[in-house]
Amino acid sequence: MYDQYFDDIYRFVLFKTGNRWDTDDLVSEIFRKAFQKFHMLNKEASNQKSWLLTISRYTVIDYYRKRKEIAYGHDPEVYGYTQVSLFFQETDRRNGCLEESLLSLTPDERELINLKYIVGLKYAEVGEIVGKAEQWLKMKSQRIRQKMALWINQCMEGER
């Protein structure tokens, strides 16, 4: 499982933390937890990736809850996403507008974008992780893409 899913788990966590050092530590912790709980996984289940991503999701949430330097009352998910800008290498205006559109999303919307388009999960797998129906996810993803497209277009035209 480690060899097969490491890249996906790493990208998922990196997108949430925006920091390679923290990501390395968290990914190590995620696979340690998975190893300890492997006996609980249904061996016939073909959804090992969803299982690992669920562990990843809660590990990142726990990580932000324990962090002391985040001011009380700030959403830990938003704190992590603000670090994403470190990984936009190009100063291209489109990347800046894309980054702004991502930051304009709610934490739940960013979670869906991360799972669907960064990690590359199918709607059914995303549904298992976030506890939503596949049809609802498809509709929500379409609305998020439209929202981002509108934001990017306005940004490119200098309206934002």
C-alpha cells in the first residue's frame, strides 16, 4: 500500500499544509496509523486508497488542532491553505488568479477540489471519505468549478 499510494497521500497532505517538512512528518504518521490498524481493513475491499485518505484527512485535522501558533478562533484548514502560495512557482497572472479562486472557496469546497482533482479520486471514493452521495458530489463539483471560473475570469479582467 505504501508504494502504491504514497504519492497520492503526499500530494493530499501537501496541499493541506503547504509545507514539505510538516507533510513528511504527517505522511509518516499516516502510514504508521494505517499499519497499526491494517487488521481492521477488509482484505477484499478494493478501497484501500479511500481508507488511507480518510486517515490522512483526520490526521491533518488533528495536527492543526494541536498546533499552538494558530490563533484561537482561526480555522485550521484555512491556515493550511494559505501556505499553498509557496508552491506556485510561476508569477504568471493566471496562477495568481487560480490561487485566489482556491482561497475564495470554503474549506469544504477546497476539500472536494483536493480529493477530486489533486488526488484524483472518483466521485464514489470521495463520497466514502466525506460521507456524501455521489450525485450530490457531482453537482457540487460542477458548481465549484463554475464559481472558480467566474472568479478567475473576473481576476484576469482586473475586476478583483
